[in-house]
Amino acid sequence: MKYRSVFCVITIAFISKFIISGFIEFNNDEVYYWTYAQKLQWSYFDHPPAIALVLKLFTIDLLFDNEIMLRLGPIVCGTISTWLIFLLGKKTGNQHTGIFAALLFMASPYCFLIAGLLVIPDAPQLVFWLWSVLLMVEISEDKKNLGTINTKLLLLGVAIGLCILSKIHGVFLWLGFMVFTVIHQRTLLKNRYLYYSMFITFCLMLPILLWNMSNDFITYRYQGSRVALGAIKWDGFFRELFGEIVYNNPVNFFLILATFWAMIKRKQFIATDSGRLFLSLSIPLILCVLFVALFRDTLPHWTGPAYTSLLPMAAGYIYTMQKDGSKKHIPPVIKWALGVTVTLMILAICIVIWLPLNIGSKDIQELGKHDVTLDMNGWKQFGSQFDSLYRHDLTKGIMHKSTFIISDYWFPAAHIDYYVARRFGIRFLAIGDLTAIHHYAWLNKIRPFLKKGDDAYFITVSNFYNPPKQNLSHQFETVSDMAKITQYRLGVPVRNFFIYRFKNYQGNIPTSGILD
């Protein structure tokens, strides 16, 4: 069978991720993007709408609302991305380089887990990013068939447009392609279909632009504030660089550097135009994020698509370094890369679920602060414990059946919303500053809202301890004594949940939940 090997790789990856998806709870970002699917919009506070559509599609409009089904969409996206990276490797080399590229893709924590399992916008983004790159390679290599080139240029406009509808980083595709075109294939600038393609992308971006125009350009103002320049912070730069190395796998990272050095030495292991194109698409995004990291906090997965674009090039380099008799076998460097990711993945799952230690703050009020493993653990347990408290309060007449749960920050708001309020049928609102509650400012408007005389629970957690602010607590007549529920992991206390009882709402909060 011609593609038997790559089908085996894809099947193994799919089954592995499907099993993992049922083992661990959602992290902060995943459960927040679940709120996108609660209310479809043309765009959102943080990102464009693609991830919301993926969730709606694969859960059948949230009919199957659990971790496995919500992650199924990203898993399918990861499967498609694996196939596309294989095609890229095959297109720029042969079937063996395609398989090598797919294996390097699986060895990347960014590709395998972040953009191939987790419920985040990177999942659909990477599919359309790689489709765009594949179309660009085909356009750059086809020197004769003008009709085919024109068709693929139009498809490129669609692919990049859909990538931008997933995440705004997609604009770097046009930047990179134009850099490549201006320097290496100027004749393409005379083709009017190139500009038709740009127009298609612009049309697909219109929903984002129009939504932002009617919402004070909130996405651009928020994201712009994250990349605004200030004083140089070298620690942020090196933290970003270290994160990029880890997220893309240290073996892959240094393999890419070796590949880049081989290109400087003019070793021929990939079509010249393809190599130039991969670099044109990757370097601008990587340099841009590293530059911003000098001044602002950045996240390593922002550059994920750029590093992924370099994997076919690295696969070609590995193939040419193989001895003729071993070209059909998996090279040791790829085995090492896969071993690193498998080891890290198993360790991470074991630590999240079974680590019998508190690796964060030991202070009661901030218990577990800086312990990132708590993002994906303990929420189901807390939900059951809170339900017992809630039922006790109802029985004793302390709270009423119409009680709400309130939080004032998007995390842990989304966790509380999903694992407590949704699960036990309790009404939930996020109330606070717009930059704190994010999409909840729109979601609150379609949910039942507080009425005069209503009671509410306010919940905060010790690892992100944030007691109720006066502008919120003063909206109620009284605040009763705080209750505390402690989370244990294998008998060790790792986090506290603090629960405040707000009594008798006075009726002064806007239905958006935004409080200045």
C-alpha cells in the first residue's frame, strides 16, 4: 500500500490523543474557549471564530459536552495537519522525507499536543497554515501551467483567509510569501490572480473587521496591548527562547539549526525555491515574537507554525545524511526526538494526576500559587464538594434555589462555569473589568441575570487568589462568612477554594457584567 506507513503514523497519533483526552481535565485556555461555543459570533474578544465553529461541529452544537468530544475537533485538526506535513515533505523530497516530516511533527509538543489535542485556536490555524504552505510550494515549483497556478493562487487566498479566521497570526503567511515573491519570483507579481487571491483573503477577514468596528476594535486594542514596547527585559527574551526550544522539542530545534547551517554551506538536500520559501514564511514570525519578548511577556506557542514550516526542510536534511542502505529506516535522531516527547508527555500526565507534592506556595491563602499542574486537575473533585455545600445551604435556608455563582476573572471563571455551574445546573456570571472577564461580557447578556434580592456565591482559588473587590461586594446587602474547601492530591493539600456568600443583590450591575 503506497501510504501504509504514514497511515500507521497518523492512526497511532489519533488513538494516543483520543486516550489522553479522557485522562486530564481542561486547562485554563481550553475551558475558556468552550465559552466561545456557547454564543457564536463573527469574532471574539481574544480571537477570531474558527475554534468556536470547530467545537460546535464536533460536539453537535454541544450535545456531547465532555472533554473527549470537545477535544475531538482539535484531534481531527491535528490528524489533517499530520497528513499535510507529510505531503509537504513528499513534495519537497520523496515519500521517505514525507514520513520523516510526519514523525518530526509528532515529536513536536506544539504540533502533537498544543495544536493537535488541546481546545485552542492553534488547532484549526495549523491546518490552514500548512495547507497555505503546500499551495505556495506548488505555485513556486510550477513554471509552466498558468491555469493551474491561477487556480492555486485563488485557493491560497481562501486558505490564508481561513487561517486568519483561526488566529490573526495568519497575516504572516502573506508577509512571508510576498517577501519570497519579491526576492525570488518577481514574475509572479505580474499575475493578476495574485491580487485576486489577496482580495479573497480580505473578504474572509471582513467578519473580524466588521465585528471589531462595532465593538470598539476590542480585539486589536487587547492584543496590541500585549505586544506594546517598553523597557528591555532580557529575562523575558530568554524565557521565550527557552520556551520555543521546549515547545518544539529540543532535538527538533537543534536539528532545524543544523539544517539552516547546512543551507548556508550550500548543501543541496531540498529544492532551492522550497527552502527559500520555508525560511521566508518562518523567520519573520520567529524574529517578530523574539523582538517583542524583549519588552513584553510572550507565549512560546505563538511561533509554533513558523517552526512547523521548517520540519519538511529538516526531514530532507536527515534523508540526505542517511547512508544509502538505511534511507528506509527511521533515523536515530527522529527516534530521540520521539523519545523526548513521549517521555515528557508521560511525566506531565503523571505529575498532573498523581504528584503527591505541593510544588507551589505553602501559604494557606495562596496555596499552590505557581503550580501549573493545578490548571488541569481537581476541578471535578471541587464540583462535587461544592454541590454538597450548596445542597446543605439550601436545606438550612442559608441560600435560595435561585442562587448564582459569580467570578470576576476569566480564569478560574471558565473552570467554575464548566465543572460546577454547568454540571449542577447553577446559573453563572462573570462580573468585573472587561479586560478581566473577556468573552463573558457578551455571554452574560444571553444568560439569566441577577435580579434584586438574589443571592450569589463568589468563588476564588488560592493559586490565583483574588478576593471579591468592593465594587462587586457592595452590590449586595451583606457578605456572609467565607467557606473553604481544600483540594488534596494523594492526601497532600495542594489548593484551597474560597467561597463567599453574597446576600440580597441591590440591582446596579449592567447586564454585560462589566464593572469599572
